[in-house]
Amino acid sequence: MDVPLPHLDRPFDYLVPAALDAEAQPGVRVKVRFAGQLVDGWLLERAESSAHPKLAYLEKVVSSVPVLSPEVARLARAVADRYAGSLADVLRLAVPPRHARAEKAVPADADAPADPDAPADADARPGGRAEVDLRGWRDYPAGPALLRALTDGRPARAVWSAQPGEDWAGRYADAVAATVAGGRGAVVVVADARDLDRLDAALTAVLGAGRHVRLTAADGPARRYRAFLAARRGDVAVVIGTRAAMFAPVERLGLVAIWDDGDDLHAEPRAPYPHARDVLLTRAQLGDAAALVGGYARSAEAQLLVETSWAREVVADRAVVRARTPAMAPTGDDPQLARDPGAASARLPSLAWTSARDALRADLPVLVQVPRRGYVPSVACADCRTPARCPHCAGPLALPSAQGTPACRWCGRVAAAYACPECGGRRLRASVTGARRTAEELGRAFPGVPVRTSGREEVLATVPGGAGLVIATPGAEPVADGGYGAVLLLDSWALLTRADLRAGEEALRRWMAAAALARPGTAGGRVVVVADGALAPVQALLRWDSAWFAARELAERRELGFPPAVRMASVTGVAEAVSDLLDGARLPDGAEVLGPVPADEGRERMLVRVPRSRAAALAEALHAAAGQRSARKAADPVRLQVDPLVLF
């Protein structure tokens, strides 16, 4: 039943009236009466008898379309158990809301899904057999073998480190084509709409039109539901999308793949907070399918797959990497600003200024990555350097424009009459400079050069290949025609000094994603990172060796006892509720309870740490304790998260 209460997280038996016998098939949506109310549910299976002597009747079959496949139902149960959640919450993520008009547009004879036991004949699929091209993977010694395994239907598992300038969407399209040629289907998950558009175009070029569907909430309810039904009926063998596609009902699944698994957009913000990477890997394990985890940078979780031999790494030889990597240089921990007044105002070190100037003179675009959006997202007293805070809520003050009035980033109140509580000063200075002010200053430093910004308000997908400045926040960097002549990575301290377990890993991921857009080869583009070259993330960037950094990160986390080396769960709520849940939980032997750690809105967070071998026992204990609280109708809610991205 679609009831998220933990103590009701189990199947319930109902009688099927004769009038609904034909429609009431496993996988359909139904309505049943429970506790005096009609509630939604999914019919999981039909049985001849029940252990319960007295049963109520099924009230209604909402639709005769079996939207929940047996494979997805098993996966949803496994994900719920993995994340200490309820099956109803996972099914709400796995099956999109019904769109009656889209459903009625389906021909009546197309309601039944494809027979999973039918012979796997690739030529019988819409569009015929796809050609498998190994040339795109020839720079990776294990790449052609991976594609041959996919064609043969073998469950190969790979962690791929892409080279600079690599057409990652094309390589994923090759892997999907190999899978389809072997008569099996594929699910590919990317982080955002721009990546999805690139993959969509690449798959259309390789497979042809109509061979795959997109599954993303951004496409709207009707289009999303039509794509879901096409996959469920077996009309297409390939589904691509954002994290909404991780549960896509693809028959004869042969490959699950995810690009840039370190991106936080892959983490579902709704209960039970699953991560797309873990859902896909669970799916590969349950369905004996191949798995591909790729990115320019490698996460600690992907490194764990390699070190435990669950997956094999697919990397290029070092000689090939050196030939493809653009010229890279750090500025040092105390970079000297360029003498040009405009460059100094824009905080450009001399090396960065020279690189940008040379690229523009060569009629090439320049990418400038700035970690903070906005104009001046943080200000301080100009006299004593005390950070300026809102007098009402203590939130940080920011300047929206050069002539704007300071306003709070939390509550939005304007602080026109701000006075420093420490010294009484009324003058403010920039503590952090945002992308829009950087664009303004660089426009003055390079007069006559077009300046474009790409960030939260407007994210550019592509820019022309001529001379121009592109100022982008991390993750919003557009692709330039032919590649950038220079890539400048500014304000590196803003990424490296975050109070986060993943600060170094995230900084390297952001830098490599931007550096990969430069013209490849030492004679091509130039990448300048404003940071000390001795720092480990900077070293990994300069050598284009994220595997080395991931192994280093994983070793440190093993030593300190942090994920993914261990399994950790967070319990968040008011102090009394958190204590109540943990007191009632039968935690496994060896569990460590850490905290409390302050959370938002007067709540606190406790952390529970166990070895990975006790992960299932921890999730079961926390789910059972949550069920006890919901059964007695405890007033204060508690949020359970297993392996959250943010621990502190």
C-alpha cells in the first residue's frame, strides 16, 4: 500500500472479486480499503490462498496497465532494505504518477509488457541490429574487451577514467550499442539536462531515431509517462535520463551505466534518499547485468569497487594521457597579481593573465571557473574585516550589484543602515567575489572581448569557438567549439576549505570537468589553477590521475572510519526523538554512536557507524526502531539517512 509508515511496510492480502479477476494482474495500480479509508497500492502477486482467515475485497483496479515489473519490485525492496526505508517510498520514486491521457493513447494490444522469456533477438528490436564500433575505445587497453563482453551478454563491470577532451557521450553510446547488439537493454543515468542532451544526441547518431527514450521529471508528466510506458512495454531497449531513470523498467537488462557518479545531483533528496550509483549497482547485482561507472574524476566509492575487484578499471596508458592532457600549471600559494590594472582588479595572477591574453590573441575562447555565483555573495566590515551578518537572522549579507544595497541571503531583508557590531564601521568590502562581478571586472580587463556568464540563472550549453570570455560556476561550464584556448580555475580555496569530508574530491572533480573542455594536448589549450601545486588535489589535476587521488582518499577514510570504507547512518531530529529512536534500536555488535552534531532548525544529528559487513543489520535495526515509533504515533519525526553525502 502507498502508506509510508514504517510499521506498515509489508504486503497485505485482499480478496479479488470475480468482476476484477481479469484486470487484477501483478503490477497494476489498485485501490483498497484500509483503516476505513481508500488507499492506493500496487498488486504484487496473485495467490490461491492466504494465512489470514478474514480478508477484505479489492475495491478497484485503477488501470489495467501493469506498470510495476517483477524486476523493479525486487529492486525496490532491496533499495528500501539498503537505505532503512519503506517499499512505498521507493515505489513512489520508481513508478511515475499515472497520466491517464497518455495511458489511453496506447493501443489496447500494447498494454502487455514484452515477454522476458522470449528469445533475445536483437534484429527483432525496433530499428534492427546496431553496429558496434570499437575505435572510440582504442586508447583504453581494456576498452575493446569491455565492448566485446557487452556484445556477448557477459556481466562485465568497469570503472572508466575518461581522458581530457574525451567525447564521453559517444563512448557511452558505443557501450549501449554493443549491449543492444547482444540482444539486451540498457539504462544510463546522467546528472543534469545538459549531459542528457549530449547523450541523447550521441545515441541517436549511433542507434538511430526511435531506439531509446528519455526519462526525466523535467520533461513533464505526460512525456515522462509515455517514455516510461514505452520502456515497460518493451518498445525500446534503452532508457537514458537523470536519476528518475535509475528504476526504468527495461526488459532483458544487460547494462547499467552512470556518468560522473560523484555529482551530488545523483543523490535523491526524498526518502529513503537513495543514490543513483548504488541503485544501479544493486540492479546489476540482482539482474546479472554489466555495469559502467565513468567520469573524468574518480570517486572514493568507485575506487572501492576497483580495490575489492567488483569492477575492473578502464584507463588509458600514461603515454596517451600525457599526449592528450593540455598544458597545466599552478600559480603557487602566493600568486603575484598581474601588473595590468584590469587584471589586478579581476584578481588574475600574472600566469593566468598571460594565458588568457595569449588565447584571446589566437582567437580562442577562455573559460574562467568561479566557485561562487552572484555578484558579491559575502561582505565584511572594511575597517575590522568582521563578516557582515543580518541583524535579524544572523545570515550572511551580500551585494546584488555594484550599486545595490546589502541584503541577507537567508531571509532577504535589506540592511541599508548596516553598522558593524564590533567597531561601528559602515563601509563594506567583498569577502568573496561572485561570477557576475568577476565577469564585470574581466570585461574591463579585456575591453572589446565578448563576455558570457553561465550559472544558476542561465546555464549555457555551448559557446562559439572565437575569442571570448566565459565566466561559469562549477558544473555550468559550456562546451566551446573546438575547445578552450585557456581554462582559469580561480578561488580554489573556496572549494578546498569547505568543512566537508569530500572537499578535496569535489574540488578535483570540478577542476577536471572544466579542464577537460580545453583544447587537448600540450600544444593545445592551457589550464591554470590558482592554488599551491603541492596540494594533493592539485597534483592529481596536473598529472590527470584521479585514480591516485581516489586511492589516497579511500586509504585515509579507512584509517579514520568514514564512508565508503564503513557504513554510516545519520539520525536527525529533535534531541528527544533521536534519543528515543536510538534507545529502541537493536544496533548490531560493534556499532559506534557518534555525536550529537548540531543540525538546522534546532535539531541535532547522531551518527551510527558499523563495518560494511554489518550494513544490512544496521539498516534493519533502524527501520524496525522507526516502525516502533510510528506504531505508537510518536509526535516528533526523525529522518534516517544511510551514507548521506554530508555528515557534518
